[in-house]
Amino acid sequence: MDYSINTKQTIGFLINGGFGKYPKYEPSTNSFRNFNTNNLIWSSTTITEGKERWRDMLYNVNYNLKLNDKGHELKIDLDLVDHYSKMDQQLNTSYHNGGTKAPQVSSSRIGDIPSDNKVYVAKLDYTLPLTKEYKLDVGWKSSYVRTVNDLHYDTLQNDQYVPDLGTSNHFVYKETIHAGYLNLSKSWHKFSTQIGVRAEHTRTRSHQITLNEQFERSYFKLFPAAFFTYTANDNHKVQTSYSYRVQRPSFWDLNPFRVYTDPFSYAEGNSSLNPAYEHSLEIGYTYTGKYVLTLNYAQRSNVVNELLGRDPLNPYITFERPENIGSFKNYGISFIAPAQFTSWWSATHFANYYRNEYELPQEDGLIVRKGNTLTLNSQNSFKLPKDWSIELGGNYVSGLTVGISHIKSYGQVYSGIQKNFLNKKATLKLVVNDIFRTNNRRYETISPTIRLIGRSNPDSRTAILSFSYRFGGSQITTAQRAMGSEDIKSRL
């Protein structure tokens, strides 16, 4: 909702979010074999059940002051993000060795895994046209994040569930970022350019209440950026850009608590993670305003990668934990091609070929991982008589190298049918995702002491039926706003 105070001032209010719950059912199997003969020693079957409840709400107040009709304006945004989830988890495991007697008694574990996150953001943007050619943009953004996770595990002992104090954890994380930016842009003839810098001061505090451990960090960084565009004519445009970026770890990666997938494997976070920093260079060419060819290069240091290891207290248990290890390089080329084959058939095609290279220092040497990836995406829309339309598309990934892991090829095909009626104010749409259930993950992770091969079959074949009705007139459009909390929400 926007309210115009006068011709120059507007105040707006926005609420966006959702809530829900869904059940969890994940069967998994572990097989322990002799390394030399590959003979089965024993195996286990784990059924993980539970349910998760979640709530994700964004509240925004915005103010816009237009000081003149030449682009001189001031914008202010205030955001509150309330993100909460709670998972009730139970893992029941049985053991087998091919004989009549089980190698050990069945085991069970119950997990209570809540996560309560609050984000507060204040953002100010000021635009000042200096001349017809020059424009100055300055701004400020401050954010405060508080995440609270109080995880409890109970294990079955003598037919009773007792607290597992070794894996339960109460963790609080606080993060404050103050950032200011300055951009100077110029446009003349067929050229336009922009140079700028962003300054950030970050302060974080981690508190593991269960272990009475605290960790604080404070640092300051400058991030320069530059953009250049040459428009030869309506058919040809060339763009180049350079930027120095920060990639902060997700709040999930920062949370040190454990989440078990079965009795022999768990994932845990790392509260001492540092951000990764990246130099990025990109060159793009646009033809007729539709076809886009892009070359890109990125070099990242202090990369956050998953580390695979064996639990020091039990050699049968493996764990995954994010660590700041090594460096990363990426080379890529991509192409976007829209097409209008007929008056009733339109499509957009995307192709991206890139190479990832990792150098990961280890205690006994340097691990080098390299891999090429081809991704393809196609969307096709077909207009039918009487306001019917059909959509058919799909995507394919040839394989992906991420740190010490390699993900094999996967893809999916989806389709949808839509009907507009009531003077095109109402829309009924049915979409079926992953029709052939091919969007599975087959992966291999290799560390100095462990080789892990796995396959994940998510429940990705879904059908969604939706109905929408537009109460306003046909000329009303929804303004797309850039929230100050968007980058932080992506880390939740």
C-alpha cells in the first residue's frame, strides 16, 4: 500500500511472507563392507520421520521524496524480518548382517530443532544529478541480526529416552553491519560509465551457552566497483564490469549444532567461519536488445567448503563441517536467446559453460579439484484459442565440482497449462514439476581419509494448482521494490 502525501512525497507499507508445516519421511541405508573383498559385514536401515513448522514474514515501511523532476530524490526503507522454524525429528535404526540374529539392538534418537531469527534493516539512498552527464548516488545501510537455536537430542536407553548432552546445544549469534556507498556515473554520446566504492564495518558475536564459549570478531573492508557500457547503435551494445565482493556464510553454516541423517553421519556448522572475498570480471555483448553473450571470470579467497571427516570418538561416524579452506577460480561463458517461432509459440533458451578450479590446502598436502559444467535451460510458451496457454520447459546440468565433492549430471522436465477468464482478471493454472523424476543428486566426496558415494532422491515430482484474481483495473501494476534485507534473507 502506497499513500501520496503530496506530489513529491510518498509513504509505503509492504507485508510479504508465509507460514506452513509439512511432514518429513526419509529412509536411508548404510552398508559396511570389507575394503579388500567388498564383502558385506553388516548394514543398517534408518527411517527419519517428523514434521517441520515454519514462518517467514517481511514487514517494510518506505518513504520517497522527489526533490525535483530531474531525478533528485531521497529514499528510506525500514525492514523487519521474522523467520522461525521448528523441526521435530525421530530416527529409528535397525541393523542386519544377513543372518538370523541382528549384529546389535535397534537404536532411536529424537531431535527438537528450533531456529528463531530476527533481522532489522534501515536503508537510505540519495540521488543527486550534478549535470546532464554526471550523477552522484550515496547511501547508507545498517543491519542487525539475531539468531537463536536451542537444539535438544534424546537417545533411547533401556526403553527410555534420556537427554544426549553431548550433542544438544544452545547457540546465539548476533551480527551488526554498517555500510556506506558512493557511486559516480557519467553518460555521454554512446558511452556510459560508473565507478563506486562501498565501505563496510562488521561486528559479530557467537555465544554457545551450553559450553559457555563466546567468540567475537570486528573488521572493516572497502569494496570498489566499476562499470562501462558502449552502445554502438540499436543492434550492438558492449558492457564490462569489475567488482570486489564479499560472500558471507549462511546462518545455518555458522550454527555449530549437529543434525543427524542417521546414526553414522551428521552435519554441523562452524561459528568461527570468516567471509570469503571475490574479484569478479565480466564482459557482455547484446545484439538487437535480445541476444546476450557473456564472458566471466572470478577469483575467490578464503572459500567456505564442506570438510568431510571421521568423528574422533567413533571411527564409524562421518561428519560434514564448513571450513575456510583454499581458493577458487571460475571461468565461464553464457548465452541467452529468446525466440518467436510463430505467432503462438515463443521461447527463451539459456546455455552456460563454465569451469571451477579449487586449491584446498590439507595437512598432508594440497588437494586440487577441477571440473567443467554445461547447464541448459529452455522455456516454451504456446498460445491456444479461447485464452488457453501451455508451457513446456526443462533444464540440464552435466555435472558440478564443488570443493571436494563432485555432483553428477541431473535435470528435469516440467509443464503447465493455464486458462484466463472473466475478462482476463481470473487465472487458473496447473503446473507439474520434474515429470520424469530425474532431478536426483548422485555425488562423490573424497577427502584424505574418506571416500563417500551417495545418492539423494528428493520428492521433486509435484503438481501445483493455483487460482488468482485481479480486483484492480487492467492498468494497475505492482511496483517491484528492492528491499534492504534481501541479501540477508538469502542467508537464512
